[in-house]
Amino acid sequence: MQLKHTGRKDSERGEIAVYRILIVDDEPDIVEMLRCFFERRGYFVLTATDGAEALKKAEQQPDMILLDVNMPELDGMEVCRRIRDFVPCPILFLTARIEESDRVQGFAAGGDDYILKPFSLAELEARVAAHLRRETRRINGASVRFDKELSIDYSQRKVFVNKETLAFPKKEFAIIELLSANAGQVFDKERIYEKVWGYDGEGDSSVVAEHIRRIRARLSAVTDREYIETVWGCGYKWKS
């Protein structure tokens, strides 16, 4: 499948810049196969064959990371945890694991999606393209919300409470964005999961409660005001 457009708008130059994708796997043959595949489709490809190298390459702020879970020494889960607060791009795990606990662990670490080995290159490309489209829509729709002592900068993906700056992991911020942009509207866990992880997500809505808990914990450290309210039996809403 040939993508019609594999770039993002460079806001400073008004040009189309090539998407930068980081591929991390401890099997060199897989890395080379994916490198050739995505380069032929117009992506700029960075590669790494272990966790330590992945940390260094992530400093280049890729637009997408394909990250193998099962690597020796520094595995994909730990790489994801270390970079998640600093690298906002989508992270898609490449894994042979299929247990629900592994998926929940991956989402809790900050991953955005899973694809199981062995995988179809066409499906992988479609997932990558879908995540990049979501990122483009998010960036183009950037704005700021002010709510009492709290401010949300959707473009920087940051929350400001009084003088404190909070940088949330990608999925946690996406939940904040969904709820705050629709203040007063109740979302059940299934709908939050659908909106944040997408229809093709590999986990389930049970991860939503854990993400909400972590958001509340970070906010409660800097403010006494409760912004996310539990509507028992229904879901969650942002207090308007």
C-alpha cells in the first residue's frame, strides 16, 4: 500500500517535512526489513538494536517509535517509561506477548498501541499512518483552556497550576484533553478508551481507571481542587 502523503507541515517554513520514525528491535534482520520498507514509503528512518541506543536516538524527537518489547538488559517497557515524559510522539510496541496483563503494563508505561509478531507490513503501515493522522489533527487543533488556577496548553501538551508546570505522558494528557474540552459531559470508560486509544487499540477499557488515578494523583499534589469527577455507574467528567 503506497501512502499518498508521508509528511507533516513545517510551520516555520511552510514546507512539507518528512515524518521521522524510530525503529527499535534487537533482531537486525527485522530492523533492516522495516527500515527498507518505510524508507521506500518516504519516511526518514532512525534505527536502534538495543534499549540504550534507543534512548540516544529518541533524543532526535521522532514522530513515531516502533519499539520491541523483548530486548535484553533494557527492554522496551523500560525504554518507554524513561522517555515518555520527554518524547510526546506515539509509541507502538512490537511484541509476541498476548496476555492482557502485558498490554495493561505497556499502556501504563506510556505506550499507545500494540502489534503482535508476526505482523503484516500492510497492517503495521496502516497503524503508523493512523497514529500520525491523529497527531496532525491534534497539533492543527491546538488551543489553550483556562480554568480557575489551572491552564491547559493543548499544543505544548502541558498543564499549569498556579506556578507549577505538569508534563503528562501522552495518554494521560489525551484523557485530560478529551474531558476538559467537553467539560460537564460524562464519558464512560469504554468511550474514553475508544477516543484515546482508537478503535484499533489492542487493550481494553480497564486501563482508563489507572490513567485517571495517576492524573488525579499528580493534580492533587499541586491543588486541592478536584477537576475530574467520578459519576458513579456512568463514568467521568471534567467539572465545569
